[in-house]
Amino acid sequence: MTSGSLLAICRVHALRPTSDAVGVSAIDKRAVDGPVKVYALGLTGDVQADRRHHGGESKAVYAYSQEDADYWAAELGEPVQPGRFGENLRVAGIDASHAVVGEQWRIGADVVLEVTCPRTPCRNFAQYMGQPRWVARFAAAGRLGTYLRVVSRGSIQAGDSVELISRPEHGVSVADVFGGLSPEQHSRLSEAGSSGMYLSPEIRKVLRRQPVGQDAVPGAV
């Protein structure tokens, strides 16, 4: 199985004002030193301002790969420091943007996280970045990172190993979900859920829609 490393752990630094109904965003994350405890709803000391679209057990932790950050650093002409995209974990050697739904990562000795769904860029993200057409650019690049749920709690710190310990056979990635599932992918992911694999509410919502290139099936998941 693939192994990588945890480069940084990021928590909210300050709440930022927004123009939406919530009024604030917790997207401003910064790297912190030392061990951080991981619980069912995320990292100790972190918050999500918009609980309708962020947080909860299926979106407890957001991870982003250094390899994708390097791509954006070249595009933007400036470093993309850990936390810049609102991520909790900056990892290296693990492809967060193409992680398979349901695959599990062990970080350090005790923490196990499970891939749940892709990040969907929003206008608050665009406002925070201050880049033209940011939502469209970020989505088109396909370098979205991934949300994860907490399977086993514990403490983690920068420098810990990140080990891919299991990967479901259905093979459908968070990038596939964001881009639109083919009929075959829709079927494989649905069957995995019917067989007992955890599927987040976000994924179940996707599966209730018709797959790309196929008419909707009455009564389909």
C-alpha cells in the first residue's frame, strides 16, 4: 500500500467576514506545532462556521496534497502554504484529490481516517483567495483534495507517516464523484453501499441522481 507523510496540521486562525447569510468563515487555517488530538468531529481547537456545508462526521477533516499545492504555487506565482486552501492536513506522497471513496489512511500510531467525498469550491473560498474566476479554475483543475471521517481517534503531529491501509475494489474516486459518475461507476458505488460500506450523506445524494449518459431509473438509490 502507498505511504506518505503528514507535512502540517492546520486549524482555524481567525474567522473571516463573508457576504452570505452565515456572515463568517473559518477558512483561514494555519499550521500549528506539536501534537493535535483528533475526535469524531475533527481536530481539537478547529471550528466550522457554516455547519450546513462544512463539518460533521462525514466532513470532519479536509486533506490536501503538497503535489497539488505545488501545481497551484506555479499557477499563482506564490507559495501555497499549509492551510491556504482551508485544509486541516497537508500531506505528501498521498493523492488526496484522486483518493477512492472509502479508502482508509492511518496517520501516526492510532488515527485512522476514511475518504468520504470531494471538496466543492464555493464563493467564500473565492472571496478568501481573491483570484479571478477562482471557483471555476479550482474545479477545472480537478485538484480538490478530499474530506475524511474519523474511524479511530488519537493524536497526530507533523512528521507522522500517512499509510494507505485499505482501498475498496469499486475504484470510484472523489474526483470521479465531482466530475460526474458514469453508469458503471454509479452501479459499482451503489453496490458497495448496499454491501455495507459506509457512504456519506453527500455521496448518497449523488447516487440518487441519474448517472451521466443514462436515463434516470425509477426507484434508484
